[in-house]
Amino acid sequence: GESCQVEIRLSANSQVAASDLVIEFDSSKLSYENFQGGGVFQSEAALQQDGKVKVTSITLNPPKEEALVGTLTFKAKEGALGKTELKLISETCANIDLVDMVPVCFGGSVVIE
């Protein structure tokens, strides 16, 4: 199967300094391959269980512009076809003062042809 990459980005002026995000995917259609951190964040990702990957990131200098947290890479499984959704199912975000914030997810569709 072919690989696809999904970027995790923060909008401008979000003030996020730390986050734990759990992203759910259809493990019958996709397999998690890897994660590449980016930008001002120190980020890492780990497969929590089949169909869920946790991305943790932190920075001492929250960006003022739109920022890349990192890029997830998935691979389409043999015989998988159609559209599948990535879902943000658990999130913890905080600003530099450790005040909790609520992220909003946009997009998240993957089409396998």
C-alpha cells in the first residue's frame, strides 16, 4: 500500500505550549508508520494500541504564527479501499502558564484508491 502523511498544525496565536493528543484511525485500512516532529516543538509519538497514536509536544516559546507540531505517516493496508477518518479522541493542551486549553480539529480524511 501507499503511504500518506498527515500534518498536525496549530493555528496562529494559539498560545499552546504543551499538548497530548490521541488520534484514532481505522487499523483495518491504515497502519501507523512513523512521526516526524517539526518547528519549535519537541514532539514525539507512540502507538498506544491498535488504531490509536498519541502525540506529545512541548515548547518554551509558543509560536505566534501557524506552526507545525509534526507529521504522522500512515500506510494503506493491502486491499483497503475508500475513505477513512482520523479522529482526535483525547486532548490535553496548556499554555505557558499551564492554563488548560481546548483544541479544535479541522480535516482528517484519508482517501485510499
